[in-house]
Amino acid sequence: MYQTRYHPERMRIGIVCYPTVGGSGVVATEMAHALAHRGHEVHLLSYDRPSRLRRGVPGLRFHQVAVSAYPLFRYPPYDLALATRMLEVREEANVELFHVHYAIPHAVSAFLARSMCGGKCLKFVTTLHGTDITVVGADRAYLRPTRFALEQSDAVTAVSKFLADETHLVFGVKKDVEVVHNFVDVDRFKPNGRKPWRERPDQERVLVHASNFRPVKRVADIVRAFAAIRKELPAKLVLIGDGPDREHAMAVASDLGCQHKVEHLGMQENLENLLPQADLFLSASETESFGLSMLEAMSCGVPCVSTAVGGVAEVIGDTGKLVPFAQPDAMAKAALAILADEAGHEQLANAARRRAVEQFATERIVAEYEKIYRRVLG
Ligand code: GMT
């Protein structure tokens, strides 16, 4: 549990995010914890309590955004309710700066809140996470207001260089998009001294995948790769999370005759207890601007095999393997090469942990955001 420190330049910061299990909500919530721990006053705004939000953290308050559904509204106006809540929190707590995670519609709500209070009383920083740019943002219905709100942000950051480049490409924004990578709590996500497989009676390799099982994650490709791996080595696949593609993935496992070796754990809160038990993390995403669960796996000393998409290379570097998208056989081959070589696997596991600690530790990344806040607040 965090101990709050005294911060000589204490800021009052509002953080806005989606409460769902997606990475942007996790990053925003962990930032709120870390900023409060560093001595800032933090106000977290979301339409539900984010799953990772801890209770009783000194300096951190949660504000729910209530969205009323009148019969007239087919789509309740969340963006308006959020702008109003931001303004209220600004007035009640004198919040100086809002940091909105995921541009749509959070950046637009921030702009509205700022306009409602006279255009100067509130600064906002927008962090882009992924589909807010690569998929949803490019939809014509959202493109223009999102581009406008990015231009109006006091600073814009993206979680990878890939995403920053995409933002310029898709939106044609002239504004500087600063790259601030995601981070991981390396004291919480750490190796557990798991036995190497040659010392395990069944020698079974454990493969893991964690996601929200949306189509973009291509979980069925993970199952296909796993079925090919199992033909060569004793192995089991642990699937963590839930979402629209779960049933399809399990049906593919049945078709391929490996369902008895696929364990679906559903949503889990304590990933830090599960990830270290794995030998390899698999990701088959079609696009992934960062890949937060891969970073959490790396921090636990678990190497990753992933499709070579988006910003994944920036995260795993040379501590894992990248394979072409939609080629489960190539994924199986890369995984087998790692899993068949105990010494090589250990080297990768150590390198993954080292990379997470040296480049993506919470303190280092949160300090980068603090610098941006100070600059914006002048
Ligand atoms: O963009 C999304 O799909 C949702 C978003 C989220 O809220 O989870 O995920 C993105 O943000 C994460 C945190 O920065 C990244 O780790 C994910 O790579 C990214 N997802 C995609 O790019 C598909």
C-alpha cells in the first residue's frame, strides 16, 4: 500500500477515464494512485468506479459522472454530463488541470467545460490510447470534433510513437503529440520464482493471454497457435478476461480438440498473482497501440510472442518475438522456438523483466507527466 509523501509543488489534478477493464482505464487509475502517492491532490472522474481503483488512498477522491436516461434520449448525452461534472469538481476542489484519457468524447467534454467557465480557468491534457485514433477517431462522425478538441488541448500525449505518428496521419493535426509510454508497478508485477519446466513433473508449459476479448484481439488466433504448439509440447493455455469473442474462441478450441487444455478464468482483479505463473504471453491483435498486459507480463519475467502491429515493438523490444498478423502457425513456430530452449527462455525472461524495470517503471513515467502538467500550468 502506498504511503503519501509531501510534495513541495502539490498540484490539484482531475483525471477522466472510462471505468471499463480496458488499458486506458487501468493506466488512468494507476496514475491517480501514483500521483496521490507523490503528494498531489487527485480527483478521478468516471461513470462507474474503475475496477482497479483502491479505496482509502489519501489524497485521492472519486467523483461519479451520473448520466440520466430520459425516455426522449435514445443515446444519453454522457459528454454533456461529464463536462458539467468537470466544472463542478473544478469549482468544489479548485482543480487546476484535467488529464483526460481517451480522446472520445473526453477531450470534447474538457473543451466544453473550459468554454463554460470563460475559456481560461481550466487547462487540459489529452492522452490518446488507441482506438480513439486508429478506429473510432477515423470514423467521419467523430473525426472533426476529435481533431478540434486535440488542437484545443493544452498538451496531447500518445502512449507510443506509432500512435503519435498515426494521429498526425489520420487527423492531420499540426499540434505536437508527445510520446509518453505506459508504465507498470514493477514491485507488484514481479517474477515469483516459478520452477523451470524441466523440474516440473508434467513438464507442461503454461501459455497465457489477457484481454477484453474484443474482435481486434483475435483470441481465436491465439487458440489456433496453441493447438499447433500442443502438437509438439505438453502445454496449457490460460485465458484471462472476457468479452464478445470468448464463445467463438472456445468453439475454435473445441473444433481443434484442445478445449480440455484451455482454461478460461474470466475477469480477474489480481493479474499480478496469475501472470508470473506463465511461461509465455501470447497476443494476436490486429492493432495494438501499446499492449499494457504484455508490459505487465514482462514485468513478471514472462516473455511475449505478439503480432508485429502498432506500438508493440516499442514495448517488447528484443525481449520477445514478433510474428506477422493472422498467421497462427508463425506464432506457434516462434513460441515453440522459445519454449523448447530452456536457457534461451530464461535469458528472454530476465531481459523482459529488466526492460520493464529500466524503461517502464511507474515513477519514471509519472514524473514525465508531472513535467507536462507543470509546463501547462506555467
Ligand atoms: O483503444 C482501445 O482499444 C481501448 C484502449 C483501452 O481503453 O484499453 O486500449 C488501448 O489503450 C491501452 C492503454 O494505453 C493500450 O495498451 C492498448 O494497446 C490500446 N488498444 C489498442 O490499440 C487496440
